[in-house]
Amino acid sequence: MKRTVVVGAGLGGMSVVYELREKLPKDHEVMLIGESNEFHFIPSNPWVALGERTRDQVILDLTPYVQKYKIPFNGTGVSHIDSATQQLTTGDGQQFNYDYLVLCTGPRLAFETVPGAGPEHGFTQSICTVNHAVKAFETYQQLLKNPGPVLVGALQGASCFGPAYEYVLTLESLLRKQKIRDRIPITFVTSEPYIGHMGLGGVGDSKALMEHEFRDRGIKWVCNARVKAFEDGIAHVEELNRKGEVDFSHDLPFHLAMFLPSFKGSEAIAAVPDLCNPKGFVITNEFQQSPQHPAIFAAGVCVALPPLEQTPVPVGVPKTGFMIESMTTAIVENILSLEKGEAMKTRPTLNAICLADMGDKGAAFVALPQNPPRNVNWTSMGKWVHVAKVAFEKYFMYKVKHGTSEPIYEKYVLGAVGIHRTKE
């Protein structure tokens, strides 16, 4: 009996495991390994951090669903991979051989790169995990009782910016509803060279759109920001010029600070010889396959993608849901080709679509392909984006519950964007 093991039970892992189970023969085992028994809908974390969702509303216990679809499941993670023997060891000490290994492990959060960063051993909050978001909500409640300055942003080396924009704009909207916005100065501190860059070199007129939104809402910003350290209530920030020289030094006070960190690869994955780049991200070819380990494929945040351009402060490339979905579909088709004794031929599209909620409205960013020059380079704003993101949340939770391999982004999200592009 052959076995394909999928590591990671997030958006990418759940998409690929269901599609593999649907398309591979029944005597080919498809196994799933996660870090726990829970599926977390990560895009909803900004809502959890601001009390718009509870933890229970954005998680699912995977156990009944994987059992229903006859997918062996281990929720203790992976501690070791022996690529030479094609065997892995799970966190509980079990060993499993594999014919194909699909890595959808997401990132390791590298808070240690900035002293004082992080919710566990530092002074800042995070929305990268649902448990971090729950803790961030506690800090938000304290802010409502004791108003003061707020800092939001992304640290040097970060490759995920959309959630920071969602968080700061939704926070600002909620503070206005609470009628205490006038008592809470907000500053956006980002490694991006300009507002709306998002690691993509901007999308459409995102720079002007986001600067206008920040000005309209009274949000100040610091770009090309390199955070030196956080202390209790103080952020020490260097603002660089285009030459990479320190232009200004800022000591910014805060009652609440939420910063997205840089990412690194999972330690067990990074330890596999010749699999990853120095940051622990999996190197893949055009078919999402490791060039040095042909039995290993990878999709999502754990994949190595080069930065779009050199910037004064390092900025990584985001991997959005639409891109991840195209990666997982390519992996499934390429494994099917290999099983038939055929050459691989399916390449991911690597398009980017981001739906960013802003509390009272939202912004949609569409980059097809992700890196310029593009066939589609479009940004729009309106209440419809909030509705589309809520619908996406519901559709994906449905997908996990019902074991469907239906491409959510291609069918629903891109469809919603297309309708509004036509209206414009």
C-alpha cells in the first residue's frame, strides 16, 4: 500500500488532503499530521483580537471530520524527517513511511529577532495564532478601560502585512464607535518602503488608497522602520532613508502594541539536508517539488519565494490564500501524473487576492500574477469586501466539515471580485 502524508492542518493542508483523498485510489493511504486536533481559520484572527469573533467560532475539532472521510490523523506534529529512508517521526514518537510527503507547515514566528517582541516573553501582541489573538483581545479590553497610545505594524523581515492593516483599521473603527478614539493616538510602524506596499510593490493604487484612508482616520505612520527593541510601554524604532541609513530615531510610547513578526521555517523541516533555504523555507521547483528530494512537495507559507525587490528594510513576499490554493491543486495533479508514470506538467498560477476587512468597510487587492508586470492590477474598497470575507470564512469552514476539494478562492472570492470590477 502506498502512503502520502500531508503535514499541516491549516488552509493549505486541509485543501490538499481532501483533494488527494478524492482523486487518489482508495488503496493509496492519505494521512494528515497537524500540530493539534484543531483547525484554525487564521484569516479571522484580527476579528478575534478585537472581540468580533470568539475562539470557538473560528476553530473546528478535526477528529470527527477526518474520521468520516477515512483519513488517518495525528495531532502531535512532526519531530523528525529522514528523507533518505522516506520516514518521519511524529511528536508522540510514532514513525511512518511515505511515498510522497506534502508540507503545508506554515511559519515559525521569529519574535526572537527583536528584543522584547511577542506576547509570550515580550511586550507586544500578535494575531498570528488564535491563542495570540485571544490574548490580544484581553489587552484591547484593558485599552478601553485605560486609553493611551497604540502602535500597530510589521517588523523587519515580515512577509505578511494584510492582517496588520485589517487590525489597525478595524481597531480605529471600533474606537470611534466606543467614542474614545480622540483619547487614543494610533501609529502604524512598518518595514514597508511605503504604505500599501504589502510586500508586493503595491497593487493598483494601493499606496494612495491606504495613505488616504490613514489620513482620513488620523492614523500616523512610519515606513522603512527597523525596530531595535521593545520595552514595557516603549518601542525603539529607527527610520531608514532610501540608502539604508538611519534618518530618524523614535522612542514611541504605547499602551497596546500589535506587531507581525518575521517568519522562519519549522525546525523539523529546516533540519532536512538540502531541503530549505537559510531561513528554513522549502525550496521548490516550478511543480512545487523539492529539487533534491523528489518525494517531497510543499505549499503555502513554508515555501521559499524570493523578495520582489530590494528595500531599505527587508520585506518578504506574502503567500495569500489564492496562491496557496493554486499550489495545492498543482501538487495534487503532479502526484497523480507521477502515479500514472507521466511527466509532471501542472504549475501554480501564483496569483494574489487579498480581502482586508476594515470594520465599517474593506479593501480588495488583486494581483494576477503576484509579481509585476501583471495582467490584472486592481484595488477597490467598499462594504462588499467585508461581506465577501465573511462569506469566505463560512465557505471554508463548510469545506473542512464536508470534505470537499472545491476551490473556494477560484469559485467564490474571484467571482465576487469579478462582479465588482464589472460594476466599476
